[in-house]
Amino acid sequence: MFIKERLFTPGPVPLPPQVIKALGQQIIHHRTPEFTKIFLDVRKKLQKLLKTERDVILLASSGTGGMEASVLNFFRKGDRVLIINAGKFGQRWKELAETFELKVIDYEISWGKTYDKEKVLQIIGEFPDIKGIFVQQSETSTTTYHDVKFLGEVSNKLEDCILVVDGITSVGVYEVYPEELGIDVLITGSQKALMLPPGLAVVYFSEKAEKRLEKSNIPKYYFDLKKEAKKQKNGQTAYTPAINLIIALNESLSLMLDEGIENLAKRHHILAEATREAVKEIGLKLLSESPSNSATGVYSPAGINADDLRKQLLKIGFRVAGGQDHLKGKIFRIAHMGYFDFNDIIQVISGLEMALYKIGFDIEIGKGVKKAQKIILENS
Ligand SMILES: *Cc1c(COP(=O)(O)O)cnc(C)c1O
């Protein structure tokens, strides 16, 4: 039978029609007043999204480029930093910090759990010279949410410490206002909740972080944020920008701001709750003890390989993500960030039930869908 493929992976995510339309235009030159106007519009909208008046830098790179830029620009070799390492992307912070010769305190947390506040205080007590705390607000590999406000308070009490947050799957899902949360450096990327193809990274930095730009002694060329900040204030970039992506970002930011960030966060909460409750109703177990609203990680039932289940799901029309590293074959992840509404959740839960039935899991068809419908009705 003919089947449409529906994308439910935590990056890339589906594109809204307005974005697809913007991407399908002839290119314009970037050293023109026309592009400068669009760039300054985008900058203003990003500032609105993050409720700030400060610089928000755009880089032509994937999200990891933004992560690398924040290590390069705000630290010195030998700086001691604390990494909240609770998954694949926490691990990436550690690898980046080590690559550029920072001294890493690796707070390793088992996958699916969040950090322990007491433990953080204990580490800080032992090493008051810490220059940075690195965390994912939403750790996509384990679909776990980490509270950044507490870390902001901790960081602020230290003499010279900044909080660096990977917000790649939290910006556009939650209300992420760095100035209210005590975040000094915040990164996001285009192919997650910003609803664009990959290729753009966004970096916000606080006044406190800005002072570090002068002092940083790690070699860099392309990812020089001081140089970029100067250019971008005036609507230009140091090098050729990702012109079409920036034009499309102008559209996706309008969609987000028209919905309102508070409403957008509420919608993501309802979609995530409906997914989580439906999955539990079916009899499956969630991966995370502190689940993120961007995607839901689920253990495959005993005796069923998660990747076999994913193949079944694909046959029915749903592409979901698998587990990484030691979670491979054990879990699957359903994304619900960006261009998703409640009908998408009903569909994917229905697909999951059918795939489980086909693969031989003892299931009462419709139970999960009913639960999702109930949650949505109660919350809208
Ligand atoms: C996707 C993702 C990244 C990596 O982004 P790339 O665009 O693949 O470089 C980093 N952190 C988190 C939390 C992510 O979800």
C-alpha cells in the first residue's frame, strides 16, 4: 500500500510551508542593503525570542560549530570547567573542552537522569576556581531536561564563572530567556525547534561573557565571535553567510513570535505530556526520569529490539530515531518539537500501536490513542 513518510526525528524536523517557500527562491547577494535589512530583522526577532537586547550571533555551521565557538571565545587554556555530562551531547562538551586544553571536571550522570544539586554544590565547594559550567538544557540523546536556573545561581555566586548552555533542543520548545535564567552563553541550531534545514548556529552571550572575549587565548579564525559581533551589529557577517537559511529563519521566527513564546511552550508541553502518557498507557517505559518536551525516549518492550520496532514503524509511515551508543537497539525517540500539532501526536501513537501489534507485542489497540486524545482535550 502507498505510505507517506512522516518525520518524527529530533533533528532534522519537518519544515513549515512558509519556510519551504522562502527556501525556494533565487539567491540574493549578501553585500546589499536588501540582505542587510533581512539580517537586521532576523537579529531583532532572535532578540525577541530570547527576551534580550544583547548580541545574538549567527554562524554558518551546524549546532556543534556554535558549541565549539563558545569554548574558543570565552575560555583560556588550562581553565577548570565543570561538565554536566548526562548523554551524547554532554560527552561532546567534554570532548570539545579537552580538545582545546581546558581542565575538565567530568560529572558523569547515567543516561536518562538529571544532575544532583547537592553533588554540584559539593564539586563547586571543592573547586571554587571553576571558570565555567557546561550543560545541555535538553539532552536530546536521552530526551532529558536539565534545570539551568539552579546552575545559573551557582555560577553567579562564584568569583569568575560563566554558565554555558546548549539550548539546541530547548530554544523554541521552552521559554528560554538567558537573562532571567542566569545563562551567560546560549547556543542553538537551525534544524531543531527553529524548523529549518541544518546549517545555522546561533550564539547569545552575556555582558559577563563578553569581557572574556578580550582575554581568551585559544587560537581561532572562522569562529572569532568578537569579529562577528562587530560586523553583525551592522547587518553584515565576516564571511559569506548562509543567505537562504537566514531568509528562511526570518519566516520561522515570525511563525514563532506570532504564536507567542508562552503559547509555543504550552503547546510543546501538551504534545509531550500526551506522548508520554500514551506511551505509558500502552505499557512501555520512558527512558528519562526528567523528560524533555522536545522529544520522548521510550524503552522497547522486553524481547523486542528497538531498531526492529523502528523498521515496523517506518513501514507504517513513521520515521523515529533510535538510541545512541549503549542505548542502541534498546530505545526509540519520538520528536515533537517545532512544526507539530496534536494531530501529529495522535497519528504517531496510532502508528506505534500498530507497529507493536504487528511485531507481536500483546497490546489492546487504541488504548494509547485514547489516552493522548484525553490529555489533549483536557488541556486545550
Ligand atoms: C542536535 C544537537 C546538537 C548537535 O548539533 P549538530 O547540528 O548536529 O552539530 C548538539 N546538542 C544537542 C542537544 C542537540 O540536540
